[in-house]
Amino acid sequence: MTPSVSVKKNFVFSFTEKILRAALTFISLGIVARYLGPEQYGMLSYLLALVSYFQLLGAFGLDQVLMRLFVSQSDNIHETFWESFIFKSFFSLFSLVLYILFLYVNGEINTISILFGISVLASVFDNNRILLETRNQHHVVAKIEITYQITSSLLKIILCTFDFGIKLLFALFVLDFFVTKLVMITAIKSEVFPIKKINMSFNTFKFYIKAGGFHCLSTIFVILYMKIDQLIVGKMMGMNALGNYSAAVRLSDAWYFLPMTVSSICYPLALLHQKEKENRYVQLIFDLTLWISFVVIGFALYFSDEIFHFMFGERFMVDKLLLNLLFYSGFFISLCISTAVWLNVRGDRKIIFLRSLMGALVNIGLNLYLIPSYGLVGCGFATLISYGVTFIITFAHGDSKECIIYLKKSINLYQCYFRFLEIIRMRSN
């Protein structure tokens, strides 16, 4: 497949898939939330937030590392794929044990919590998606994911409509972590099968621990300040309040797939051109993520309240100020996504770790301080401030002038448009 075909297909298929997925999720999630009600929806959100931490420990920050290895070591993919698979399997099982211990200590062991624990093992199979993306096969990923998303959404709607009970419904949420990743094996089998002899040694484990350590901690801190507010609300205010807050969060982050899709498509290309003084693909990520956030947030500030009540119904209630604060946070999230690509291309793991750590600490501290006085609105302020701090710390980098240049260029929409057209034409020649 030629590069031009890959880029065009990736953008068309990925954005189509993400938009269709968002629409399906919007419909099915509203029905699920209405079916469960605030309290049980709060329990679902609590478990999804909890398992996300333990999944990250199982992945051990190797997703970014593997993407770089698959791009730079194209002749050694088979060995790298299975070595990392074994490594992640070990840490995923270890993470599952920790998850069960956490439930035991907190007195939260039950059938449903154990059921969700199975999803901790899902990170083992991320290698399939990563390999496809480094091969510019985003359109293959998109086809698989949209097919499953349609199936999963329809099944959730059927389960809620005919009242099959929450255990079966929650089991479907657990399957969501696995199915697409397993199906992707069929698209990469020629590269990774048959399984050859893998020499897994202590030095191999040491290499992956050293390579993924910073990324693992950084990603855990990122998820910490993205999810910790839900855990704190659940513990301090109860599942009913958490259900209302999670509904607001779910609506406000429904569009995050757009900047993340831009990042996932362009990041492998940015790595290939990392030696260029002005990386056109890093600039493209800055351009698109910035203006996507402007358009979405501008629209949401006018209609967020109406959309929320249309989606979740009268049983769910949140302050409009909370919705606005969460949508404002999306602006900093877009900036954090683009600056994270810049830092990863430069290989600056220390700044990635530092800003993730500070963002998590600020978020936890502000939530603990603001929730008793301001309730759910306090969570909104904590989220907004912590994301702002995360973005600002990016400029602790010794060569942050380069990042500022990318940002300044992105502000000019006219130039952004012509840069995008230039890349498309260049990839077509």
C-alpha cells in the first residue's frame, strides 16, 4: 500500500469510525444510564475507573515504547512482539492479584467487581492494535472497531430494553475491552505467526522495565488525575452523586476521540520525520487538535445543558457550571495531547513524568479540598486547574521555544488550512 493511500484512508476511515462510534455510544450510553439510574450508573463508573489503573500497570507503559520499536526495528518485529507480550502477561497477572487485594482490603469483593477484574488482562492484547497503527493500517483498526461497536451498542440497548439484569449488561462492558483487540490478530497473523522460539531472559525483562518505567508512571498519573475525581466522589459523596458526576464527565469527554485520533494517525509519521528541524506532522497535530477544541467547546457551551438532559433524562441532575468547567478542561486536554506527542518525539520522558505527577497531585489535593465545600462543582474546578498545570509544566523543557513556535503557528487558521492541504498533496505525489 502506498503512503498516499494510507494517509487518506487512515483519516477517512478513522474519523468516520470515531464519529460513528461516538454517535452509537451517545445513544447506547443514554439508554444504559436511564436503565441503571444514578446509583448503579455510579457503580459502573467507579469500577471502570478502578480497573483502568490496574490495566495500566499491566501494560507497564510499553505502548509508546513499542510504537517506537516497531517503527525503528522493522526487521525484528516478531521477536519484539512476543517478548513484550510475555512481559505484559506477567505484569497483567500481577496487576490482577493487586486488584483483588485492593477489593479485599476495601471490603468490595463481589461477583460484579470480580467480573470487572478480568478486564485488567486486556492490556496484553494491545500489541495487535499498535502493530497495525505503526503499519499505517488505521483503516483496518477502524473497520474492526466500528463493526464491534455497532454490535455492542445494539446488544446493550436490547439488554436494557428487555431488562436482562445488570450482571449480563456489565459482562458486555467487560467484553468491550477484549473483542476488537483479539479480532485484530487476524490482520497481523502473517507477521507474528507462527510463534518461534523466544529467548526471554532477565536482561530482556530489565530492558522493558527500563524502557517502560517512565511511561508507566506517567500514564498512571495521567489516568489518576482523569479518573481520581470519580473515585473520590464515590467515596465522599456516594454512588448517587458519582452517577450524576460521571454522566457529566461522559458527556464532556465524548469528543476527546477527535484529538486522540489525530495524534494516533500522525504520531508514527512524526517519528519517521523526527530528525527534521520543523516536523510537519507534529505541527499538523498542533493545528488540528487546537481548532477541533475551539469548535467543539464553543458549540458545547451553548447547548451542553440541553444535550445532557436529552441524553440522561430527569433522574440525572448536574449544575450547568459543572458542565461548562468540564468542557473548558477539554481545551487543555487537546493541548496536552499535542505537547505529549512533541515530548515523545523528542524522547523527553522526564518532562512527561513530571507534568503527569504534578497534574495528579494538584487534582487530588484540590478535589479533597474543594469537594467538602463546593460538591461536584469543586470537582470541575479541580479538573480544569490540574489540566492547566499539566500543560504549563510542559514549558519546563529546556528547549520549549520550539513548542511555543508550534503553538503560535497553530493560532493562524488560514495557515493551518494550507499546511494541511500541502501535506495531503505531498503524500499524494
